[in-house]
Amino acid sequence: MIPRTIQPKNIGIDYKAAIFPSQKPATHASQLSEEQLIKIFRRFDTNEDGLLSKEEVKKAYNVLGKSFPGVRTWWALHVGDENGDGYISQNEFNKLVKKNYLI
């Protein structure tokens, strides 16, 4: 006989908050404000040229602890570099994040 998994009833308890009280609830990328997006972009634009290079995007994924940063970088540039210059601008970055391609 296979044991049946008991599912908790929805009684208004945020189980993640109860287990990890110091963590804030996750914010969906589409809920970020323009100001927040600008701050995130500037954090990873290390040479302050207003563009994210391939190296800066890859470093961002490494800093965030994401798996396969090289593949994610390729995908971000493939999907997000609308003008084909090889860089992600602030506007392109905002679109990527809001479409949830980067997070």
C-alpha cells in the first residue's frame, strides 16, 4: 500500500513565512517599479555605460546564484537585444524582466 500524502488545508497560513520568518515574500518581476528596475540595472552595469554587456549579464547570474549562467546569458541576449548591438539597454532590460525572462 502506498502512503497517501496529506495536503494542508488553506486556512490562511503562509507556510513559507512560518518556516522562513526572516524572508520577505517573493515579488513577481512584473510587480517591480521603474525605480527598482533602474537600481537593479545599475547594480550590474559595472562600467556605467548604460548597457549590460555579455560579461555583465553573466556576472549578474553568477552573483544571483543562478544555474547555467552561460546559457541564461545567451538566452537573455538572444531574446532581449532588440536592436542587435550585442548589449542589453535599460529599456530592453525592463522588458525582459517584466516578461519574466531574466528572473
